[in-house]
Amino acid sequence: MLISPSISEILRGVTHEMGTSLKQGLNDPVKNAQIDTIIGVLSSCAVRSENEKEWMKKEVTSILSVAKKFVSNDHSSDKISKALKDFDSNESDEKKYQSASNILSLLGDLGSSLGEELASEVWSLMEQRLQHEAYIIGGGFEAAGRN
Amino acid sequence: MDISALPEATIACLAAASEIYVGAKVLEISPISGGYSRLTFKYSIRTKNGDEDIVLQYVPLGATGIVRIDRMVENDILVYLSENEGVNSPKLIASDVKGNFFDNAAFIYKAEPGRPFVDVCRDTQDNKLGALNRIVARSAASVHGQDIKKLPNSMHAPTNWEDYLTSQIELFKKTESESSKSRPFLRYMAKWLDENRPPAAPLSLVHGDFQVSNMLSLNSEKDALLVDWELAHIGDPREDLGWLTMVCNTIPPDILAADPKGFYDEYRAFSGLSKEIINPETSAYFLIISSIRTHRGMMKSSDALAKDSNQAQSVLAAYYLSITSYQHTMWMNAVKIVEEMKRSR
């Protein structure tokens, strides 16, 4: 299998060409916005292809750690205990990530009842996920055709 | 409907609304950019009374925007705004909600001689942007100052503020439960919004997409015309201020940041609402609330793409992922703002 250039390198090459030679001389603002939209999508895919697996594992580890701490601290949530048990039945990274996301949602449902320390840890989990999402979209966001 | 057929349909629609347009001719057509789900054109036309410019907004058949729009409600609010003083908005000349002349909804307005307000803002030096945000503040206050009892019957009127806010928070939960995947940001925000409810505000007309891109600077440079009312509804006035904050943060120039105090002072003076109700903290809260409708539409679109990659508008659906991620950032920042302000009290 050919793995070089990598998926992200190919996508970056394509977006570069779209943003330069393809856009040159294009006076139609609608077509320009459409190309900007496609460039935005492909750029995000490039970042995801490079980092997605690693980030998913990182987030899963952090979420499970907080959830186990929550359960071991005698907090009563049957839903979280069950979700932790269910997590082990998942085989693929994607399913594990979805299962961990469900646990994070359950922790989020508890809000301030988690207590200050655990609530702060759940907030950190949300920030970790946000950091990855922000990296995927290049830090900020530019509305295609609007800037 | 092919766009080449639009001029003929436009004249037919106008002629049905007023006799002066019978036999009118389209002299010139200029497309106007903006809007993802509909096409906008400026037509110069010759009528038996002379030449005039009109604006056509046409929703192509099958076009799907992020949010489902009830065009009848849109038509009713446009008629209301055209007939009532108080809000600077384009005058509706004719409309075709049922597709009698076009194959789908179309609205025809009198063209106003002004510049896009966003262009005026971009051409203004940073230290003078503050003065422009007073215009925006007054425009928002004029919308929110409408008597909701006089609004069209087709507009859904919530029973009370508490129930309305609850229904908006429920939308976060509903969006998540309808999604094929667990969405922690939606669940987290639903709980946080419920635990941090702001003081109640009088229910009001809400524009729904209140931003400088939807304003037209009139020749006087003192006031602006507010366009694109398709998301108008009755709700909390701070939804518009929250959405404005979100868009100002996203698309430069940020005229709110240029002078926030000036903006809020002006808005409070014109709306009569107190500092307890109108402030950056409540705007941050409603930044989150106001974005759930678009977020919901984008989530649905992304989920549909995951199920069927051959669906129409796949690029847009994939692009929405970036917007939803950006909204997550804005939501988390808004939570931080509210929490920090609470701590500082």
C-alpha cells in the first residue's frame, strides 16, 4: 500500500492548489465561497487524519479516569456505573470513543451536584475535547465567503 | 425554477399585487450575495408610473437551510413590519408564499438606497466603531420594543418567560437525544443553562439573525434598515444580543468590543430594560441559547451525511462540523464569562 505522501499531505496539497491557481481569476463571489467551504472541509480532514486516533485514546483515558474516581468516591449514579461496565464490551476505537462520550455526557448531566472538585475535572474534560476540536478547525473559524 | 424565468414571475406577482405593475418590464438584473438558502436579486423595472428598483428574494425549490422556516409566518411578519412604524425594515410590495407565480416562496421588496452596514463598519477606523454600535443598539431596541400583542397571530406566543426558557433548554437535550451519537457539549450546556438561569425579561419580538450583515446603512448614516426576518419569533430579547455577540466575535469587525459600555447604555436607554437584565453576562448566557436552532440544524445535517454520503449538500454538511466546533468554543467561553462575573460579585 502506498502511504507516502500521507493522507494529510495529499489533502494539504489539494487545498493549496484550490486556494491558489483554482481561485485565481475567479470573480464569482458564490463560487469563491464554495471553494473556501471545500478548502475548510479538506483542511479539517487533514488535521483529523493526522491526530484523530491519538486524540480519541487520550480523551477516553481521561474520561474513564474521572468517571472511575466519581464511582469510587461513593457517588451514586447507576447510569455511570453501568456505562463503565458497558465500555469494556466495545472493540473498535470509534465505539470506545462513543462509549466514553456517553460517560462524559452522563457526568455533564450531574452539573453542580458533582461537587467543586469533580465538576472542575469534568470541565477540564470538556476543555480537552474543545482543544482538539479547535485544533481541527485551525484555532478559529472563518465563515466562508463572509470575511 | 430556472433563474431566467424569475423576472417574468416577478412581474406577474407584482401585477397581481398592484395594477401599476401590469405590463412592467425588467431593465436590469443584479445578483446580491449572502444567504445560504435563497437567491436575492435587485431588479430595475419600468412601470407605467416610472422606473423603480425592487429586490427579489426567492427560495429555490428543494433548497434546505440550516433551520426549517415557516414562510407564512415570515410573510406575516414582513407585512406587519411594512404596515407598522417603529422598526426600520424593507417595505414588502408583494409575496408568493404558496408558489402561485414562482415554484416556491418569494418576497419582493422596495429597494432601499443604502450600503451594507457591514461595509460601513469595515471602512470605519477602529476608534470610531463605537459610534456605529449605537445604531445597532437602537435597531435591536426597536425590534424588542414592539407590542407582542399586536404581532401576527401566526407567530407562536409562549405562555410565559419561564416556560419559554425551559423550552429552549429542552432543545439542547432534544437535539442530543435525536442524534445518533452522544454529544457531551449539548448535555453539559443543558444542565449548566438550567442551573444558571438569568433574571426574566419581558417576552418580545426577536429578529432571530440579528447581526450587522443583516443591516443596511441608510443615507442618513444615523439609522439602519434590518433585513432577513425569516427566523423572527417571539422570545427573549437577549437572544438577539447573544447572537450579535457570537457573530461579532466571528466575523470582523467586532463593533461590540469597540465600546461595549456605549452599546449597552444605548440599548438600555432605548429599551427601558434594566442593567440587571441587559448586560454582557446575560448576553453571554443567551449567546448559547440563541445558537441552538442553527446548531440543531447542523447536527441533523452532519448526522444525515454520516448515514448517507451521497446526500445533497454534502460539502455544506461537512463544513457545518467546523461551525459546530466553533460554537462549542463560543459556548465554553460564554460559560467562563458568566462564571467569572458571578465570582467577581
